[in-house]
Amino acid sequence: MLDIVKNTIHDSPERTKSAMNNFLYTVGISYLPLHEKAVKTAKAIGIVEVKRDKKKSSFLNANESIQKEVDNGGLGFKRKYVRC
């Protein structure tokens, strides 16, 4: 999945870009066996621009978000409640 995200995120629809970036961030901080690969993938992807209707564009950077959580000691967390 990480390879698919790496190869297709910049050519995907706007909503899909946001979802792929969120997936990359979540794998990077939640699943320890894939943490290093997620960080490498996030560095390779870089900044992702998501254009929104009637709003200004937002710039997502999964690498910065993952590093911020690592600095705060949030690596490998598990959610107490999952809403489906």
C-alpha cells in the first residue's frame, strides 16, 4: 500500500490525496514494523497540495507530522475508541 501511495498520490483526485496522506501518517506513527518505510515514503513524496472548492489550497506534509509525533513520544500509540 505504501508503494501505491508513493506512485499515485500526486496524480489522484483531491479527496484521495488527503486520504492517502492520512493513511501514510497513521501507518508511520501507529504501526512500528512499517515506521521506517513510512518515513522514507513520506520524504520521497514531499509536500502534497490539496485544492478545495471555494477555499484556499492546503499543503500536507506527512513527514513533518510523523516527526512531530516522534518528538512528542506518540510513536506506536493505539486508539482507545474507534468510530466506524
